[in-house]
Amino acid sequence: MARDPLNPDPRILRELQSAARQATNGQLLRLASALDDLPHRAVAEGVMDAVRPRLRHLRPSRPLSLSRLLFLPLDPLLVAPGDWRPGRGLVPRSAILPMTEHLRSAEFALVTALEARLAGAKLTDVVLAAEQGALLWPAASRALPRSPPAGWEEAGLPGQHFAAVAKICATLWRHAPVLWPLRLAGRDGPPEATLRPAFRVIAADGPEAVELCLGALLPYAAQPACMVAVVAGLSQALAPPAERALDRYLSGITPGLEGADLEAMADAAARFARTLKDLDSALTRDKPKRSQQLQALRMSAAQSCSERLEQEMARRLTEPLAVLLAAPAPADAAVEALEQAAMALRGIGDSTRRLHASGASERLFAPVIAQITALAVRLPASGAGFLRADALRLLEILAGSQVAARLG
Amino acid sequence: MVELLDPPLLDAFAAASGKPARCAERGVAAPFTTPLLFAARLRLGADQGIEVLVPNPAGREGWFVLPWAAAREALQPSLADQALIGALTTLVADTAELQPLQMRQAARQAASTGLAGRAARRAASGTSPAGAETMRGFAQALNEWLLTCPMEEDRRRAAALAARVASISAAITALKAEAARTDTAFRLAWVLDGWVLLALLWHFSPAEARTAVLRRSMALAPPPADEMLRWPGCADLGRIPGAPALAPQTRFVAPAICEAVLAEWLVIH
């Protein structure tokens, strides 16, 4: 007998998750693409839950489907069904299918026209998402049923929690047309000129709406504490929900450095170090817990960076350097690949220092810097081999231009 | 990628005029590989020493003028940038003037040392497409990007920059129509100066850095000298309307992007 697509066999799901964890980056991208073509999301979401940290770094090209567009504003609040608990302002991924199908029947004409416009579109098409979302999200908010839609309990969701989940969805869908551009602009810091009027409107919906909407934006903000300060500064009434949103954000963030290749990890570590620097401004005497949370995050991220440096220093730097030195005419591409690896390692080292000023990571660089310094003075200035300029560039990357200039 | 600079670092230095009378006063855009120095302008000071003009790091409109020695101390230029200044110093000692042609010669000499990377060393001896084509491509890329930009203020910035780039293209066409003049090449070089660097910066920047690059490009856009505005087809090369205040940024892109720009810039004429 065929199984209910809403409830995949747990044993098979575990096997698929295990296979996904072991897949190479290329295999994982192909798997993500194949799962996107499945008509039902339950299995796909279940498998993806096991590899989401890696997928975040790989950034596969995902289709902009109806359900994905619908739940785009709720992204940071979506959790695997097993991690969902009522009362925490989160939405289980298993709610996506029944709520999407309800909308399809409630707003058939709108959904049909919209799906035609989304055909072939990708999640990266942010303008199309904004245009179509502006039609879809408010309509979805209005069309929410008063009782659980068909398929709700079959998805393993208790009926008594529908109202709370629906309220979260309704709030975010109602304000999503304004939140979406704020979210996209978040990586350049809080766009204050747009943030203020948006939250003045959201505030009319009550403090809970402010907390939810801010919570949905903070993971995308380069300076989350700054964003909270802007919203909290709008009025005395907005300060408590803004502070609660920040506390909730702090309790949920992780360095997210796992599963990335070296270059992606360097970028992610730099971003995380900058975010923590911003969050330092949210530390006050009456919030001692925040200080502990930030310190724990610093230690955890610095530890991940140090371990990665130890693992990769030889494999990506000293061993390839030895190969290039032995080659009579190393290819330009090989020299450039070595420089790229050196930049990524240096970036991770810099982030480690910013996260936790112990100097431990610098000790990992010291031997290779000494080796290259010795090399730079005896390598030839011209010819087909690895040259003095190549060594000086490596030294500049790893130790800085002032150190390299002393030999130059 | 964006890191902030301590604004007081440069506050002690003089401000450059936003409306230079002559090209020599405006200075020539340099293909530096240090992000904070990228597309900074160079000119000869009263003592014939090289001066660096950098956008106001406090985010306000305008440029600061620093002697090169002070810039080297404050901004820690790369070895490649130091080699560029070394080559330029030798060249201008002979001619006592600093023009786009000398900048290109010095950049080729510096790139041939390999200190800007192997791609730049390869490029030091090549040539390819004309700058006018690069400008058309830049304007088109900006106009396409602004359709995907979520923030209204950045769409306005992109539109203003695209309009200015289009006016450069129009000026190039008008100047080329006067090809019989002996100073046409001189004028073309000045009109295009700095803009190819910005076009290539846009081209090589990753999608997620485009907003920061746009804002930085607005600050880096070289102002036309008054004498340029009197050249045929150049009357529209005025100040970009609505040039924004900018957050001070030391690293709006990675040095590797600046090096990629340099390698491509070397072969564009």
C-alpha cells in the first residue's frame, strides 16, 4: 500500500537524511534540485532538515514555488517538526503544505494566476518575489481559516495549536510587503529611513506584532542590535517587544560555520564576528545573560575557526606551496589558487582574533610566515618558476603589507 | 566585507575642491589594489611630490588631499600600490606632469613586477576593447541592476550613476567626432579617467556586494574639471545629482576584486 505523502516512513527518512549528510557538495546540490521537483514537500523538507547548514553555504538555485513564496517572510521562524514547541513564536515546517493547500482552494483564481507567473522563476529573483508577494501575502493573511485546514492533523500537528500558528502567519503575511525590502537591505545594516515608518505602522498592530516582525528581520541584519535600538527608540511602548525580539534572536543564533568550504567559512566567520561586535552594544548591566550568551558564541565560533585552521593549514597552504616550489614552471592558476587559500586562511585567522583575542591562531601562522620570509630573499625575481614576487604576495596576505615591504 | 574606518584618521588633512578648475588639479584615478585607496586620484603637489585624493572617510561629501607619505602611513597600501607610486614618481620626474597616460605606463611597469599578481603581470603587455564599450556596458548593467534592487534610495543612486555614465559615452562620441584635433586623445583620456575602474569594479563584484559598490562608486565618481565642461559634448559631465552621504568603509570589496579590476583595466584602452 502506498504511504501517505504527508507522513514519510521514519526509517526511510532517517536513511535519506544519513545519505544526504554524507553527500559531496556537488551531490547535495543535485539532491536539492531533485527534491525541489517532488510534488509533496514533507519528504523533501525532512531530508533537507539534516543538511540545512551546508545548504546555506552552498546556496543552491531554488525554484520560487507557491509555498516557498508564501512562507518566505516566515523563513527564520520555520523549524523542523521535531524541534517545534508551542508558545515560542515558531512555525513547524509541516504546516507549510496544509496551509498552502488551503490557500490554493480559498484563493483559486489568484493562486492559479500567480503560479503561472512563477513558472521557471528562482528564489534569487527578489523583485518578482516582491511583486507577487505583495499580491499573495495579504491575501493569504485574509484567507486564513478559523479552524485547522484539511491535512493539518495528518501532518502531525495538534489541532489546538493551529490558532497560535495561524496568528504568527497572519501577522507576518500582513506586514510582509514592507518587511521584504527591509530584509533584503538588512545586509547593508539597518535601513533606518525605511525601518522607522515601517515599524510605526506595525506598532498599530500591537507589541506582539512588533516582536514577531522584528524577530523575522534580525537574522538578516548586519547590525541587529542597531536595528533593535532604532525600533525601540520609536516609542517607550516599543522598547519591551524590541528587547524581547533581541533576546529571542540571541538565544537562537549559532555561528553556522559548519559545512562550508574554506572560502565560504572565511566569509561566514567575518560576518559573524561583525555581528557579535554589533551585539556588544546591546550589553547592559541589567542583561547579564546576554553577556554570557555572547561570550559563549565567541568561544564556540573561535574554536571552530581554530580547528579549521589547524586542519587546513598544511593541506591548503604548506603542502601546495612545496609542490609549487618544486615545479620548474608552475601554472599561474596554481599560484592564484594558493593565494586564494592563503586569503581564506588569513581571513579565518583574523576572525578568530576578533572573536577571541587569545593569539592562538597567530601561532599557527608563525611557522609558514617564517618559511616564506626565508624563501622571499633567495627566490629569483624573474623566470618561469615560483618567483620572489609570488612569495612576497603570500607574505603580504599572511603577515601584512608592512612586513612584506621590509623585504620588498 | 564592509569594515569601518576611524574617521578622525584623515580629518587633519586638507579638503580638495569639489569643482577643480583644471584637469591637473582634479588628478588622475589610480588603479590601486588596496580597497580603501581604490580609484583614489593622484596629482602633483606644489613641491612636485605626489598627492593622494581620497573620498571623505567620515561619509560626508568631498575629498581629502594627503601627501603620498602620509597616505602610506595611514592607509597601509599594498606592495603593488607602492610599486605603482614608485614607477609613477620616476615617470613624473622626467615630465613634471601627471596625466592618464603616465598612470597607465606606471601601472604597466608596476604590474610587470608581479606584485599585483600573475593576472596583472600577464595583462601588462596586452590590449583589448575600447573604454567607450565598457561605459555602454556599465550603464546597461546599472539599469538592469536597479530593476532588482529592493531599496528606493539605491535605485535612485543607480539611475543617477547610469545617467552620468551615459553622458560619458555621449561625450566620448562627441570628442571622437573632432578627431582632427591634436588634443583629442588627451581629452578622451581625461573624460574617461576613473570611470573604467568603476565599471570594472561593478563587473567583478559579487552580487551581494553591489549595493556597497554602488554607494562607494558614487563617492569615487571623479568630478569633471571646469575646463572639461567646455569641451564639445562635455557640458553634461557635471556633478551627479543627489550624491549620497556614505558610511566610511575600508573594505567594501576584497583586495582580490581590486586586483582583478587592475588586470582588466591594463588591457582596456
